[in-house]
Amino acid sequence: MADNQRLICASEALQEKTRGIRFDLPELGERVSGFVVRYGGKPYAFVNQCAHVPVELDWEEGDFFDLTGHYVICATHGAHYEPMTGRCVMGPCKGRSLQPLQVAEQDGNIYLILES
């Protein structure tokens, strides 16, 4: 593991289109968290903050997908985001995006890549 990487979880903990994994982001503030989801076999991570109003997306920890498993949804206002890009495709912030985070999957683990 490189100096600019931090372990988020084991790869098998992140299942396709199901619960995501939350993690703290002290680099961005005391109460800031991020999350990672698996979609199309790849992990995608974002700051856990709606593009509409700065609230966390998940009411129940780790529940980021809508019932279809095709969109990340904000539990507060119903904004729907593409899991690959974080772009809002439906809801009050349509056209805006979640803040992406860089992640890497290697050696059976998923790592957050920290900006240097």
C-alpha cells in the first residue's frame, strides 16, 4: 500500500448494486464521510453529501441504491445519481454532481487514493 492510499474495506465486503461502505474523511472536515459502492463490477466513491442540500445520502447506514439498484439516491429529497459518475439525473439538483473520490481495487482490498 502506497503512502497516499488508505484502506476502506476488503473487496468481498462490497457487493454489486447493494449496500455501500461508509468511511470517514477527516481530510475534508470533522464530520465529513465518504462512501463506496460497486456497480458494473467496479468500485465508485463519493463524498457522502447531496448536491442539492449538504446532507448525507443514506438514512440507514450503507443504503445508497434505489430499489432498482441502478441509481444512488438521496434518502432526504429523492435525488437520483448515476453510480459511475455521480451526476444527478433526476430530482431537485438535476445536472449537478456528487464530489467523486478516487479509489483503487488491488490485492483483494479497496483503497481510497488521497490527493498528494
